Amino acid sequence: MSKQQLHQIWSARVAEFKASGQSVTAWCAEQDLKPHQLRYWLRKDRESGKPTEWIPLNSGNNTGAAVTIRIGQVVVEVHPGFDPTLLLSVWSRPLLLSMENAVKIAAELQEKCALQEQKIAELTAKVIWFEEQFRLSQHRRFGRSSGPRRTPSS
């Protein structure tokens, strides 16, 4: 496979990912791809420096023509007399899905943090126990602390 073919395939994948509104991990699991591969191509896409291209749409007097917009797997067909509010709500749906994913991911991360804090508390208790056992072992082995000894005055 040539570099150009590989770039075309990944450009299409990056566009599909962006249109999906999913997290990198979820989208890659669905597509049977490795997340680090997608992140690499996302970075290349950002670094390509291509500005967003806006295509002018001159409707002229074509009152019966519909406009079809395709981005990745998302297809939106706009007919004359469309409701702009409806179009906005359809268009923002992927954004809402990504917000739902963000909330879900945040909840998962909070749960993981709570588990990690619990493990830290358990390990801290173990360290304290081992320090005490070590101190007792040293006390049994050497007796009291070897500080300055007081001699009884006569």
C-alpha cells in the first residue's frame, strides 16, 4: 500500500471518527483499531495545517433542489423551506453524544480515583504496621534505644 493510499484511508477514518462524537477508545473498539494509531493520525491531521474550507452554496432560483451534506457516516439532506432550528438540533446531536460520553468517562474516572484512594489508605495502614513490627523487632534484638546512658549517682 502506497503512502498516498494509506493517507487517504486514514483521512477518511479521521473524518468518520470526528463525525461520530465518540471517544477515541470507544470508536477504535468499534472499528477494531488501536487507539494509538488513531491518535497518531489525528495529530498528523492537526499538524497538516489545512484550514477549514468553507464551500459557498449559491442556491440561485432553484426552489426545488435539496442540498445533501455528508460528513463521515452522517448524512443531512436540507430541502427548501427547512427549519433552521431543526437543522441546528440535528447538527448538534453528535456534540450532545460526545458530551454524554464525557460525562460517562468522568464518572468512570471518579470511580477509579475512589478505588485508588482506598488502595492508598490500605497500603498506608500496611506500611504503618510494618514500621511498628520493625521497631518492635529492633527493640527485642537490641533492647531499648541506644541513647546516652545515665549512670546512677552515688
